[in-house]
Amino acid sequence: MEISFSQSLLLFLFSLMFVGSTTPLIRKLAIRLRVLDNPNEAHKTHNEPIPYLGGVAIVFGVLVTTYGALALFGNLSIIGLASTVLIPAVFMSVIGLVDDIKNLSPWPRFIVQNLVGVAISMTLVATDSFGSPTGSRTIDILISLIWIVGITNSINFFDNVDGGASGTVAISSFFLFLLSLQGNQYFIASLSIVLSGSTIGFLLWNKPPARIYMGDAGALFLGILIATLTLRLEPNPINKFVSFTIPFFLLAIPILDTSTAVISRVRKRISPLQGGKDHLSHRLMRKKYSKRSSVSILWSMSTIYGLGALLISNLKYEQEIIFCVPLIIVWIFLLIFFLREK
């Protein structure tokens, strides 16, 4: 099913307005139910209780826009295909919602992520949606599992500052939309632009100073969804190594944030799943940047890597590696730079 620019714009605007208008209603509900993020832990950066449940608005925005559009213009096969992507994401969102309300320990949530990741990976490989880049289905399933669980946790970890995760996912999914659209991968393009519109609609209420948080219900949903969509993407580059870097560049900054936090915690011999003020936003704020400036820097970095992925996908074979390697070197430099900050 093809998608025109005007249809893409309609999907974007509808999802943005739907989430933008329902988020304040969800906020009132969260306040009434006392589902609040209280600043009672050392790694919290806010001073007053902030309502959770913003992720519920994002989930409904994606579902209503996607299935509404498919009901009007799609067919049963496309609806089934969309469900293979959305149902696991909704399931993880429900787990996240329980965590937001009941405050589960990290390990049950991590185990569920792996189980869902295995199911998605096996489905992708079995249906050739991911292909077979290594020639071994077992290794392909393992790679996709690591990617899904890793990105899901990266987005969840990145939701540590106002607008951090929502803004970055909006940027990454927009560039994913452009990449998939130019490759005539209309299914991925449609879901990506809906995801971008939904997260921007939420960002209207989540930007600094945030009036509502997405919570795990939103972060786990976004993580699973964008991880699955980037796996389904068929990058344009001919060079096999470069084609693997395209999804990495789209999510380079959340991956950088998680890598920095995990390495720091392992060095201190504490659990990587434990919360702490060792994320990129915290390190930037310790360098006297305001919360708003810190988030803007992270958004800018995500935009640069998104542009890099888009540029590389349109280069000739001999030019791909020339532009790819510097972006990798800069990423490694950034990792070292942030790790050196005490």
C-alpha cells in the first residue's frame, strides 16, 4: 500500500493533535488517581510531584491513528501486519503501566522484555521481515533480540529528563520515515510518521518544564516499537557494514546515553538497572547547562546523526564508508568524553 506526501502529512497532524489534546485529560486523571512521580529518590531531577500516565496518551494516539487509517484505506493483510508490530508494544506498555502504578523491581520487567524480544525476533526472521544478514537464523534471532531489548531499555533510560525520550524518538522516527519512504517501504513509513506525530503531540506537555511524564508505559511502548521498525527497515547502502550502521545512527544518542550509564555503573560495581545521575543529561547539567539547554543539545545531536543516516543512504558505494567512519569516530569520542566527567 503506497502512501503519498499528503496522506503522510494527515497521519502526522492527526496523531499530533490527538495526543496533544488527550494528554491534559490523562494528566488530570493521573492527578486524581495519585499516579505521580515523587522526587523521593536521589536520581530524580524534579522538585515537585509530576503526574505519570502520559504514555497512555501516546499509545492511544498511535493505535487510533494507525487502525483508523487502515480501516479507511487499508486491507486485512495490512491490519494483520500492523498488529504484529503494535501488539507486542502494547503488551510491554501494559507491563510498564503496572510498573508505574505498583513500582515493580527491574528484573521482572527485564525478563518480560526478553520474552517479548524473543517472540518478535523469531517472527521477524521466520517471515523474512528482518532478512538473514549473517546467513544463520539462530545468530539473526540473537542479533535482533539484543537490539530489541537494548533499544527498549535505552529509550526507557533516556526518559530521565523533561522531553529527553519524547523529543529524541520524535526526531529518530521522522528520519526513519524519510528513509523508509525513499525506499518505498510504505508500511514502515506510515507507522514512523504516526510515531513522530504522537511523540511531538506529547512533547507539547513534556518539554521543560514538564507537566506530565510518559512513565514506563510510554517508554517501553516507544522502545519496542522503534526497535522493531528499525529492524524491518531495508537500508539503501550497498556496503553491508554501512547498512548495519543506519539503524545505529538513527538511535545513536539513546545508545550513547545507555552505554555511558551502564559502563559507569559497572565500574562502580552496581547494577546497570539501578537508577542514578550518570546519564548524559545529568552530566550536561553538572557542566552548568540548564535543563532546557541540556535537552536541546541532546536533540541536536540526534538530529545530526539522523541527517548522517539520511545522507549516507543517498551516497555512492565508494562514498558511503568515507562519511560513515567519521560519525562512528565522533560517537566513540563522545562516549569517552562523557565517561571522563566525574
